Amino acid sequence: MNKITLHDKTFRPFIPNSEIESIIDSVAEKLEADFKNKDEVPVLLCILNGAIMFTASLMKRVTFPLELFSMKLSSYTGTQSTGKVLEVMGITGDVKNRTVIICEDIVDTGTTILALRDMLLAKGAKEVKICTMLLKPQVYDKPLALDYVGKEIPNEFIVGYGLDYNELGRNLKDIYVLDK
């Protein structure tokens, strides 16, 4: 893995694909243990665009029946969170009386995940579980417990495996961190 440049910023290697695959394996095992013997079919909610790769990889590893919905939210401009959550594309199905597993690429301050959970409960979701590939515990400041966390990372700006810098870098199989 070498350094890469996206737009005006340089990024250095951070998490190789082999480790990402192990992270996803561990999250899938926990989901499988919790949902394999349930009678209900949960909704796996992919938060676009960042969680596409994580959600797809996770889905291939679980055997319980599920439905896939998606929605798109936005709270970032460049490398900074705006602190405001915008619903860019509404949810693609009905969550009323359903268990929803939110599938996120990364949780940092938790503003988006908390707003999303409240949105889903307002739409009648029976239960909302939160599943994230990555968590930045140094900046996560919400009272909401996360149900499935793949890996905790420092509060650094990262790209790759679905994560982007102004829409570039999502297709990288490894994760890179901003080289300061």
C-alpha cells in the first residue's frame, strides 16, 4: 500500500483489506448469533453512499433472512461535519413494526446515527439496532449505545472501502488516513 492523492489531499495507508475483512467477519458473527433463530425478518438499512461496501460484504456473511432497504443522509462537507443531518434520499421501504439494523460505515460524533434512530422510530420501527464498521470513540458523545462495532479508530479523517473525500476514494479496497 502506497500513499494516494485525492483532489488536494494526500492519504497514507491505515487499515489493509485483510484487516477490514476480519472486522466484517466479527460483526457478521455477532449479527448471526442475534438473528439466526428469530422468527421475524429484520431490515438491513444501508446508509448511502458510504456503507455500500460494508453492507454488501456483511450481507454475504450472514445466513438469516433479511430485507435490504437504503437511504441517503448527508452531514459532511469536505473533511468536516456540518453538525446538521440532511435526508438526501428517503428510506426505500416501510419500517413500521419492524426491527431495523442500521448499517453505517463510520460513526464519529453520533449526530447522524441519533437523528436516524429517531427518524426510524417516528416511522414506526419496533426496534433499531446500530451496526457500524468503524467508531471514533474520542468524539462519540451521545448516550446511545451502539449494538455492533467492528473497530474503534482515532479521530482522523479516512477514505476507502466506501468512505470518501468529496466523493473520491470510495472504491479503494484498503482504508487510508489523511497524511498531515
